Amino acid sequence: MSTMSVRHVLTTCPFCGCGCNFYLQAVGNKLVGVVPDKSDVISQGRLCIKGYNAHAFVQHPDRLIHPLIKEGSGFRKATWDEALDRIVSEIKRISAKYGPDSIAVFSSAKCTNEENYLMQKIARAAVGTNNIDHCARLCHASTVAGLVYSFGSGAMTNSIPEFENANCLLVTGSNTLETHPLIGARMLRAIYGGAKAIVIDPRETALSRVAHMSLHQKPGTDIAWINGMARIIIEEKLYDKEFVETKTAFFDEFSKAVSEYTPEKVEEITGIPKDKIVEAARLYAKSDKAMIAYSMGVTQHSNGTEIVKALANLALLTGHIGKESTGVNPLRGQNNVQGACDAGALPNFYPGYQLVANAEVKSKFEKAWGKPLSDKVGLPMTVALQLAAEGKIKAIISFGENAMMSDADITHVQKGFERLEFFAAVDIFPTETTKFAHVILPAACYAEKDGTFTNTDRKVRRVRKAVDAPGEALPDWKIACELGKRFGAPGFDFKSPSEIMDELASVAPPYAGISFDRLENEILTWPCTAKDQTGAKILHVGGFKIGKGQFALSKHAPPAEETSEEYPLILSTGRNLFQYHTGTMTRRSPNLEREAPEPYVEINNEDARALGISEGDRVRVTTRRGSIAPVARVTDRILKGVLFIPFHYAEAAANMLTNPALDAAAKIPEYKVCAAKVEKA
Amino acid sequence: MTEFNPTILAFCCNWCSYAGADLAGVSRLQMPPNVHVIRVMCSASVKPEYVFKALSEGIDGVLVLGCHIGDCHYLTGNHRTAKRFPLAQKILNDVGIDERRLKLDWVSAAEGEKFQTVITDFVSQIKQLGPNPLREVRF
Amino acid sequence: MPRIGVFICHCGHNIASTVDVEKVAEFAKTLPNVVVAAHNMYSCSEEGLGAIRKSIEENKLDRVIVAACTPRTHEPLFRRNCERAGVNKYLFEFVNIREHVSWIHAKEPEAATEKAKMLVAMGVAKAALLEPQEESESSVIPVAVIIGGGISGLAAMSALVSQGIETHLIEKEKQLGGILKDIAVIGPEMKNTKELLDKMIKEIKCSPKAHFHLSSRMTDMQGFVGNFEVTITGDDKCSEKVKAGAIIVAIGGREWTPKGEFGFGKIPGIITQLELEKRLAKGDVPDNAVFIQCVGSRIPGRDFCSRFCCNASIKNALRIIEAKPNAQVTILHRDIMSYGTTAERVYRDAAEKGVRFMRYGLDSLPKIEKHGDGLSVEVFDETLDDVIGMSVDTIVLAVPMVPIENVKDVATQLKVPVDKLGFFLEAHVKLRPIEFATEGVFICGTARWPSQVSECIAQGLGAAAKASIPIREGKVKIEPITTSCNIGKCIACGNCVAACPYQAIEIIETDGKRHAFVTEAKCKGCGNCVAACNNDAMQQKGFTTTQLSAMIDALVKNAMEASQ
Amino acid sequence: MNDLGKKLTKMAFEDLKADYLLVVRQEHGDLAPAFISKDEDVGEVRFDAPYQLVTVLSRIYPHIPTGKIAIVSRKCDELAINELTKRGILDEKRIVKIGLACDGHTADKCRCPDPKPSKVDIGEPVKGIPEDPLVAKLMKMTLEDRLKYWVRQFKKCNKCFGCTANCPVCFCENQCVLGERTLVSEKSIPPGLAFHLVRSFHMSDKCIECGECERACPGDIPLLALRRMVHADMKEMYKFVPGDPKTVSPLLTTLEGEVMEDEHNVC
């Protein structure tokens, strides 16, 4: 009897930023299931529904299995050589004609650190532009910009297990139990153990329902309540005087700036009762282990960076930072959005957050990569797409981005793609975006390759190959190497992701101590600057590397688009538990699709009654940019006057509606607020 | 404070209890208007899931009415009914829902009066128990 | 999107006097997928049915709901109506707002209206999810079983065997003929019963298709239309099983025994009509007699008229006068029911021949006393406004006909309903007379209702005609309520196999996947497997989990809205 | 390969003539399930197996058409195998058990009443915990308090389906009815009570009280206690305890000639 090969391959979840480890069960080349890793420090042998179904989409028949080249209105099968050569020759042609800055490269937070490193290297060293960006632009760009200002570093200051021991949780703009279930689980443990949670969100969430305080602010009014809390903390002398004096700067200016945010005024702006603001402020300030957690509800605003800074102000004011179970924690969305940023897939940073604008850094990288580099800061993805519509960006290479679903105002984005002279897309499935490509390359997914993801609490976690990629699909790092070589750039002949990590470690100080060898048996957290360190579990212990934490003078400003008579409701977008982002993977996972199969809009029951809409009705939601027809979910769990639509569904894409107004600093679109109307379809 | 007016769901089998209910109607037997009948072919086709669903969503009481044991139109159909629902009651009790909110009884096609009695008694039972506590519970 | 039409029936006053049908119709209009909602006086009338068909056409309806009486009687009618209008008949949903609402909540019109709305909402929710179905067929065993060898059963049997249908007749007594054995002549035409019975029995016995099981009773019945199995047990305790396609119930009734009324049982000379028949048959004719009508009937608790007793008394009064022209015969009645041309003529004839008819009221009952060897009767004559006295030797109590003692046993075995008096309930008095709601089982004769001999014969023939339909066709349509397995969801745990009372389910393998499989011909549609299935893989046509859940959801939704 | 590994491979492949061996081993610093064939290295086998290996097996089993599988089985694994073979999910002839007696620590953690398998191949049997203190506490509560307790607990459910995915006797795998919107209608999390009631009903004649659902629950909901309460009911009503290879679930049988007095069976 010949026996079957059965493997349990330890790897990292490809969905959210929690970074749970689990075992993929493979029999022969078939993935049959997921077994949680009982000894995993993050998941502790538990997973969310997406984790349990992380094998389901991998061997889906829709997978791209060979390169495709556009022909007429469709695509034809092509060889790798032909497809790669076409990309390189087109990019070279356009670069020669319009200059390298007419080209943009999008990498992906779904790809590994190694792959992101190579993608930014292609942009910089092969194409010659800093126009490299990825979907971090759409989620936590404002966090990076904001927290770098406040603390010097734009990442979670604490580790995931620490949530469990906090005694005060201030959670805002995060539907944690749905979007980061295993972080949510730690929060639940804290709450059920007696910790006080303050959840501030326009919607009632699963977490807010068990929280000590659940407050609902009008979307786009966050700075008001945050500053309001700061004012109370200062007024009631609840702030950490010693910390403020020794570790921070600009307190006086800050103190003066927030003085106008009286509880009455805050109530008027936000709709949160003034006594609740006072209570929340006292609770947060008086707790000794207070953790702030936030997510896209904070960042996806046209003043997202300012809101992030305002939240950081609270931590600076109370000294709630740099300690066990105490800090400011942006919960990052994608499995490897932290890593993609770390690896330098940003227009203004080289790997390891080294500034493009810094000549010293530039020469360091020129030396490392053996090529002269551009000193011009690149374009954020959102800006690049807008410029494409204006005809100023001529070509895009996109690794796994699905901009036609994920970017604001899709109609406008489509114009950009249509105007491009050349567009190459690398993906695992055909997407709404690949339709516009001239060349599509089939990529291997997480289960089919080796590498690392850096999760939201900065742990560098191994991704291991469990099964072979389908057809001719190749891992992105191999595709990147092939492209790099064909561009004639040096330093693209890697034999394994391990070698790429070694190069990343050599150029990016936060990764200096990291190698695949060490990761085999150790948990490493960035910054891990030396081979004898395991990294910093908690950031800013004892103070800030930039010298002092900086108070910011964030001011409440109305959102870019306000409600009007025609568009009387505020539309907010986001995710649900069962689907993930543009749905490319989850909508092909039967158990996940079964849970949340159709596009819907959450609408307050009073609004619904006034509009004659009942549960399950097909409705039409319209904004100044477009119109979609989801199904109504009538609920009292959303604030009156507010709509919520998840953006997973191509058949009623929420981003047809969203406002592309950008945050001035971070260039993140205002996904969370735009003016809308709804009517029965 | 208005009087508590319970909403009750009843599953009646086509052959006995539904016919019994019809007979009660034909006989003009008066009873409280709180019970809403869903006709099924046999009490054995009533999934306990329906009961759990109905009670979880705030229905105050559920009746499952079948043919008398031995009289089942489908031979031993109601034997299963007789085993499933007592267990369902215990499970309700285990999570803290009064098991009297679920009642299984047998009504034959000739028992219009028994139907009347069962309905009247169950409605007063539920009135005594008060509203389903799950109506007020928000998960 | 489904297009649902909702039709609320007034049923004359039956529904509309309690339920505000207009309100219900208005409410129905607000329900999802409802395109049109209307109310009709009688939905089941040709006018009402036509209105529904017209609406189907005009509004392009693909689902129809009628909120009226019980589906157990009227569903076939409305289904056919849908079919006529081109809508698959299984896209029809019935909501019962008469038996389940108006009739049982007569004193609470508002609550009844609310409940009707709720039930309509549930029906609409289910209807939206209905799917068109096709009926399948099953073969019919070409044999009939008749229970009861009285005149009705014999009439049915003669009709069946003359069609060449194998027929088994079960009679609990040693002899055929039932009550008629004791009656010499029947009115109003004075027919000789012996001749009638003998002729009928002789004809039947000529047929090789006739099988008699005398001194026997039915002790068990299983199965369905086309495929029944009846266990017949003789007084000798020997049992045999007969397979049949149809069953006719003709178990008859019995004369009610007075409970001491007018001194019955205490005073000699007071007898019942049937006792008189026996005496007359023997030639034992009273010299003079008083008949008292409606004894034990048309009173609270037994408030019906047996209909044959007036004619019987007139017939026997004439027989007495004929035998003894000087006999004094008086009929004390509450109203004479001698309907029809012949009976009315005979009634007048009797009066002319000297039979005295006197009316009495319930508040002035005739007084009877023993008077020497004879009996004295005092009765208040409404016309004379005075008390009249009579001396007679015989007083005949015209008592009603009631069901036989063990009627409930028979009903239980057949799984058919009886009313509170114990008479069998046919599916519908007008639409489906002499049929039970249970297909393939029929009813005739006095087990159904007290009847005259001619009516019994007509019903017997009618039941035979109906029973012969499936037998002659050789097949019956099986209602599409069978279950099937969604292979994709099935994990072959075998719960359904264990639950099925008919061994209709087995686990088989298709393309390497093990799953349950239902043999449709064996499935009787009980749905036991549906409840046993933990995966929702087993589904019953017309009762899917989505459909029933939608009904629950509709109830929850409307109940919660109502309570707010 | 460590000593335990050597012992187990010998036992599985030589003594029991198995083709495969399912164990837990140390790998990448973590504890990993390992399903190996004869010619593979079993590695550093661990004794303190935290995995319900029957669950691990049940996902693989349909893809391994032939061959005998040796599985390190604790008492609960053994009962689970009985339940699955009884229902034809696993083929009795293809499964061989290597009995593992749990240590005191594991037994405590699982609130296990009887941690000793029918045949002990590895480990020293210890005494179990006679009564689940939580069950005792819950049964003493008033209905109202008990409902409050469970509602508060169930509010933590985020529908991961970990309780079913990790359950060794939850064999419906991807077809669990709990995923049906028709029967468990909540569209978001947490699901309502119906989810837990339905699951309790489905587990009533299968659950072998391994407690894996509770350990796998990210919300720390004490699911084992609920399972045990339902069990007590089953035992009381039908004298039925799952895990016995011979007894048939009372939910699958008729009343079997028991004289049915209406009063007794009307509830």
C-alpha cells in the first residue's frame, strides 16, 4: 500500500492583523482544513470564523493559473516569458517617453515582507521612481503620520496579550470583535475580569454591548470628544504632571487649545451627553493600566491624522504609554500591513522608515542596491490614481491591489484605469481591477509560499508553504525577481525568501536581528535590532526615542462633505466579521459567504420608518458620486441619521459612493463620512 | 399598564390536531386569540430548531400538537416527537428558560373540546409566566 | 421577485361578522411581495373564483393566498382555480381565518382581526418561498372494503361488484341487513323491506367479486389511499388482513334508548318505534295508540331532527288503521316533517283516514299515567286551548337515531373525525360530501347522519361511485409533500434512515460522496426525517425549513411590532 | 526522535500493524499534530497532548481511502471514536487506539470525571474530578439567574464555530445547521440564544464531554458545563450516555412497545 502524505503546516493567517498562527492540513496537494495552534501566543488555540476557513478559497477553481494578455475585449493565455517581457518593455517605453515618475507600483499588504521589499525595490531600483505604495494608504496611513509625530513611531505600542490585563480600555472607531476577533477576545477577557471598557462608536458593536460605557458620536466629530476629555483631565488635574513635564513637549499650547472644548460644546458637536464625556475622561485618566485601541473609524477621515494625534495627546497627558498594558494601539487591518510599511512599500520611506527625503539614507540605499535612486518623494496610491485619471500617471504595476473595489469613488478610479497606457496586475483571482489590466500574472497565495508577515503587534511570523500553487502561478517574490532581472537591475537573483529577509535585515534597522533561522524557534518582535534580541514587546518604555512626546493642537473640523437637504444622511463604510475587504477570498469561501451573502446597508429604525423602509427591503443608496442597491438592515444599533455599508460586495460596491477627499498629511480618503440619501428601490 | 397579551405559536399536524382545531371551530368553541397555528403534516416533522428559534426571538410560548400515540397517521411518527420535545424542554431549563413555555400534547381529530382546553390552559399558563424574558434581552 | 395576491373571504357573515376583512386586506397590501389584496363575499363561489382568476391575469400574480376557511376542505378547489388561471397549484397558500379565527374568537372582533392579520402575514411569508410542484402517481389496489352490512353498505357493495370491483364487506352480526331486518315495510311507499334486501343480497352474491366477513369487525387499518391494509377479526378471534385501495364506512346508527321519558321502562305499553315495528311485523297490532314524536331529540344536548321518525310514525299509524280500521291513532308532534311530494301526500292521506295529529310544546309535555290495563294520556291542545284526555293501550315513542356505541374505536382506527354527537364528519358538507378529508376513505348512511332508507341507498351508491374512481383509474396522484435530500448538505449520518417509519431512506454513494436518498414512492410525507436531520439537508416539499422559518419570522416581526 | 516517539512508532507500526500514526509533537517551538506514515520521522513526540486528535483525524480521514490508522487516544478520544464508528463516520476496522492516561493536571483542567482509557498504553492513570463545580453552581441557581448567567456568557460568542470545528463528534463539518440563516437568524454577532440551544440539542446524544469546545472558545464561554447539564438530562430521561459503542441514541428509536399513557408522555 502506498501511503498518502499528510502534513500539518504551521503558518500565519492571511486575513486580519491579529496574525494568528494555525496549521494548514494538507493531504497530498489538497488542503483539507485548518487546525488552530494550541501553543500560539496570539490565538492560544482559538481562531475566528475566517481563520477556520482560511483554506477554503485556496484551491478554488477561479484561481488564475497562467499569465494572461489582453486581446480585444478579453484575455488570452500567454507564457511567462511573453507576459513578463511585455510588462518590462511597456514600462521601459513609457518611462523613456514620460519619465519614470509617470509610473506607479502598488504592492500589497497581503503579500509577505520579503515580497513587499522586492516590490519597492523594483519601483526604486528597477523603474527608478518612489511611486510605491500599498493599501496601508487606505487604512492606517494617518496612524503612521500621526503617531510618528506624537511618539516617533507609528505602530501598536503594546502586544496583543496585554489587552487582557488592562483595567481600562478606550476603544474607538474599532468594531474589534468583528474586525480583530482574537484581539477582541482579549478585551472580553479583560472586561469579564472587571476591566472598564469605554467604547465610542457611531454604531453599537458586539464589544460596546458588554462595555462599561458605550457612547455614540456623530461621525466626523472625534476630535471634539477627545479634546473634550483632555480638557476635563487637565481641569480636574487628573493628568500625570511629572510625565508631562519630563517626557512631553507643547503642553501649554495644548492645554490652551483644548480649553474651548467644554462638555457642553462637545455634546453639541458630537451628540455624546456631557456627563458621559466627563465620566469617560475620569475613568481613563484614573486607571493605572489604560489602553487606547482604535482603528479605521479614526483613521479614515479627511482629518484622520489629526484625530490620531488627538488620541495620542490623551496618552501623553495621562502618561498612559510605555508600560505593560498601557499605551496607544492602532489595530492594523491587513495581515501584513505593518510589514509592508516596514519593508518600505511607502512613497516617502525606504525600508525601516528611513526617509526618502534624507540624502544620507538615499546614498546608503544606492550603495546597497547598486543603482542611483530618485530623490523625489513618491506619490501615495490615492494621489497616483487621481493623477491617472488626469493622464499624468501613465502606467501602473499592481501586486494584488483591488483598487476598483477598495478605493473611494470607484467611478473616478475607473477613469484612471481606462486612461492608463499600460496596466499590469498580479493577483490570485480575477478581480474587478484585473479587468482593466493589459497583462495579468497569476500569483501563489499564502498557503503556497514561504515568507513572513508582521502582524499588528509587530511580531514577525512565518508563512510556510503547505501546497503547490495551481497551474503556472508563482509566488510574488519570484515574479518580482523575474521582473527585476528583466529590467536589468542588479540584486534580484534570490533563491528563497530567507535570502530576501537577510537583505531586508541588512538595510532596515528594525529588522536587523531577524532571520528565518531564528524565526524557526523564536518569537521576534520589531524593532529587533540585533541577533541577540527578541525585540520590543512594549514601545516607548522609559521615554520617546525622538526625545519628547509631542502634543498636537488638533482642532475639530467638519468632515469634507456635510449632509444637505438632498443628502440628509451620513454614510459610513467598513467591514463585517465574515467577509474580508474586497471579498476576493472570503466570497469564495462557502461558510463565510453563507454567513453574509449579500450587500446590505444598516439604517436606524427611526430613519427607516420615516422612509417607509423595512427589514430586507431592497433600497437605493445615493451620494453625489454614485448609487447602489443593497438590502436594508433596519436596526437601532446605529445612530439616527447614519448609514453603514460594508465594502465587500462588488454587486453593490460601497466605494461607488464614498468621498475621495484626502487627509492632508496621510492622503487617506474619508471612507467614514459622506452625505447620502436612501430610498426604497 | 396594559394586560400582557402573549404571542404563541402552535404546530399542528394535518391529520389529528389541525383537524381537531377545525372541529373546535366548526363547533364554535371559544378560546383566547393568542395562538397562531402552523400546519405541518406530522408533529414529527417539527424541528426542535423551530422552537428554539421562536423562543429566542421572543415568542412567549410554543405548542406542538400531534396525534395520540398509536394514532399517528404516519405509524410511529409521533414517537419521535414524544422523545425530542421533552429533551428540548430540559435544554430550555438548562439555560434558564421556563420549560413550560414549550408544551407537547396530543389532540385527535375528534377532540375539538380538548383543543379548546389545551389552548385555553396554555394561554393562561403563559400569561401566568409573563412575557418571554428573551424579549428584553439584547445580545 | 414573487408577485403575491391575497384574497380575504367574508364567507358571508361567517368571517366578516367577526374579522374586519377590509382591514386585513389593507394590511396585506403592506406585506412584502404582495401586489394586490382584495376581499370577496364568498371566495369559493364561482363569482369569487372568477375574481381571483381575473386578478391573477391582470396583476400577473404567481402566488395566490386565500384567507378563508380550512385547507382541509377547500384547498383542492382553490388549487384547481389557480391551475385554471395558469398558476401552478402548489403556489397557492391557504390561511385559515374561519375555523381558526372568526368562529373561535366570535366575541373578540378586534383581537380576531389582529390574529387574522398575523396569520395572513405568515402565509405571505411562506407563499413567497413556495415552489411549483408536480404530482407523482402511485398504483391503487383494485379492491374496496365496506364496513357495515346494512342497507347503505349493501347498496355500495352492489354498485361496486356490478362494476366488477373486488369488494369485502365486514358485518358485525351474523346476518346482513342492519336495522332494516327488523322493519317489515318502509314508508312512505310501503315497500316491502324483505324483498328489497333479499333482491339486493341475491344480486350481490351472484358476483364472484363479493366477499362477506360476517360476525366480524375491523380491528386495525394502516396505509394510504390506494394501499390500505385492513385487519378483520371474527368473533372466533381469527384475523385476516385485506389489502384495499378504498374504504367505505357504513357502520350505521342505532335507535336511542329512552332514559325513562314518559315512564318508558316503568310503565308497560310504552314502547319505541323499533319495538312497534317488530310487533307489527309479527302481526301484533295495537287497538289504539298514541305516537309521541321528538322524544329525546330537538332538545338541548341532542338538538337535531332524525328526519325519518315523522314518516315512520305516519306509516305505522296507517298500518294500524289498515289492520284495525276502528283503531284510534293519535300522533303528538312538535312539527311534522314529511318533506317531499310522496311523504306529504301520505301525511294528508293519514289525516283523512282518521289519524289525529296534535301539536304539543316542550313546556306542556303530554302526561301519561297507567289507567287500569291501559294508559291514559293528557295533552294540551294548542288549537283548542284545552287539555284533551285519551285512553290507549300502546304509546309509541319516536326516538332519534344516534351513533353506534363503538363509533370512536372505528374513527380512531380510520383516523377520521366524528362530531361531538359521534356522527362522522365528512370533509365538507357541500363540496366534498360522503368523503373524508383522509383520501380514499368514504362515508355513507346513518353513521354520517340519521337518514331515510332511500337516502341511505343513494349515499351508498354515491360512496361506491367515489370509491371506484381511484380503483378504476388504477392510480392516485400523490401530493408533492415528499422529502428529498440536498446532497451537498448531507453528511450521511443516518439520522433520517433511523427516523423514517417507512424505510424509504437509505444511504447511497454518488461520485464518491455518501448521502441519504429518499425513494419517493415509499415516502408518505411525514417529514420525520426533516426534524431528525441536523444539517437541514432533508427538506419536505411545501414545508421546507426556509418556508416554516419565514412564517415564524413573520409572526415574530409582527408580534414585536404589535407589542411596541 | 525521542524515546516516546520510538515507543509509539514501534507500537503503531510493528505491534498494531498500522499504516499511519497520529500524535502530537514539538515543531517550530510549538505543539503540532502530526499524522505520519511508516517511513516518516515522528520527531519529538509530546505526552501532554493538548489536541483532540479525533478532530484532527476527522478532517483528514475522508481523504485517506485505505490503511489502518493508529491514534493516541485519551479517554475522551476513545469515546469520540465510539460515537463516530457507531454512526459509520469512521470505519472501526481502520482505527487502532493507543491508550493515553491523562495526567492530573490535564484531568483538572478538563474537569474530567474519568481520565482513564479502557486500555492504558502510555501514562499513569489518575483519579478524576467527581463533580463539575460549575454545573453544580448553575443547577442551584434560579431560572432567572441562570438565564442571566448564560446570556452574559453568550454575549461573548463571535460565531467562530470553534466549538463545532474542534468538536470530535461534530461531524457535519461544513454543513452545520448553525450556519443556516433560516434557523439561526441573527445576521451579526453575537448570535442569539437559538444558536446555543440548537447546538445543545444536536450534541445531546453525541457529546462525550471532552471540553474541547470550551477550550477553543475565544470568549471563554463555559460550554462544557452546558453540555454536561444536557447530558444529565439525557441520562435521567433516557438512561443514555454517549460514547458507548453499543447503545443507540434514544432520539433515533421509537418508544418501543413501552406502554404509552398519554399523561406520562405529554409534557
